[in-house]
Amino acid sequence: AQKITQTQPGMFVQEKEAVTLDCTYDTSDQSYGLFWYKQPSSGEMIFLIYQGSYDEQNATEGRYSLNFQKARKSANLVISASQLGDSAMYFCAMRPRSGYSTLTFGKGTMLLVSP
Amino acid sequence: EAGVAQSPRYKIIEKRQSVAFWCNPISGHATLYWYQQILGQGPKLLIQFQNNGVVDDSQLPKDRFSAERLKGVDSTLKIQPAKLEDSAVYLCASTPKPREDTQYFGPGTRLTVL
């Protein structure tokens, strides 16, 4: 079974600053994928970034980067130059790459960006 | 490319009533998922379809929940009868293939059971 832990219920950051959202995971699978999704108040889950367990480089997508430390089983999301529109819930998720396994989500972190 | 469509966006019912949600995945996506997201939690998988067949329904409360995807395209999730604890957002997601990593989500249906 997989488990995702997000220990920060809420985070505050000022506009234009960088922020790190923590995520640790537990799995016995050797091959898996790690995801971050953003959920604004409208409710839709928006895919942000993906990291494969065998990827040697940390994933980056625009202002988003994933700080992947495999030995520590952590996959922290870094948002650079925060914007007001970044205020939302952020979910870390993982999926083993075998069979028909699906996503296991953490409980999420609420990010509030202030002017 | 159109995203995952869901309707209705909001629904309020009384306990013991029935309710149905509809999802139309991204065109060509063979795999469809229904998730339940209770307030303050991450989404939890209810059922996964590969074309019109069920791949995983281990967490679906089958005494009251049912889902179908008859033609391998759109899908309907039904609750009958609803309980107070079914109040949640019901999210639909799709991927082109079962082992495709990224799932694309619809806007969700927010259900309130009174």
C-alpha cells in the first residue's frame, strides 16, 4: 500500500517570494510516479508536475520544480516567484507504475499568497 | 482540446434520495476514474474503468453506489439511497491508457446531503 504525508495544513507566503510545500511518501514499489496537483476554490484538480522514480534530474515546469530526494522518500514542490493566483490547495500524489494502480493522494496543503 | 466534462456542478438532496452524476472524458481517453473527495481530504478512488470494463471498484460502497460506462465513452455514477456522509465532491478523471501517468480531472460535482 502507498501512503502520502503532507504535514503542512496551511502555508503563507508573500507575493514574489518562493515557497516549498512538503511531501513524504511510503511505498514498497521500485517504480512509481509522483505528482503535484493544484485545486483552486472552483474545485478542479489541475496537474502541475510529474517526477518518475528513476528520473535522474528533478522535474521543472515553469515556476514549479520538484525537489526529489529518493533516499528520504520526499518530493517537495517549490513554487518560485509566488503569484496571487497561486492561492489554492496543493495535493501530492503517487502511483506505482505496475498494473492498473491509481493515484494515492495526501491530505493537501492550503497555500495563501498575500500582496 | 476539450477537457473532462461533468454535470451537474452542484446538487443538494435529502438523505435517502437518489442522485446521479455524469462524466464525459477527454476524447479518445480509454481509462476513466471516479473519485470521492470529502472536505479536508484528498480524493479517494471509487472506481476505475478501462473502456467499458471495470478495472478496480474495491473502494466503491456497492450497497448504495453504482457506476457504468456502457459505450466506453461517458459514464454515470449513481448513489441510491444517499446518506449524510456522502456529502463530498465527486471528481471524474481520464487518461489515454491505463498506465499513462497523468490523470486529467473534470471540475467535479459538489453534493450536499441534508
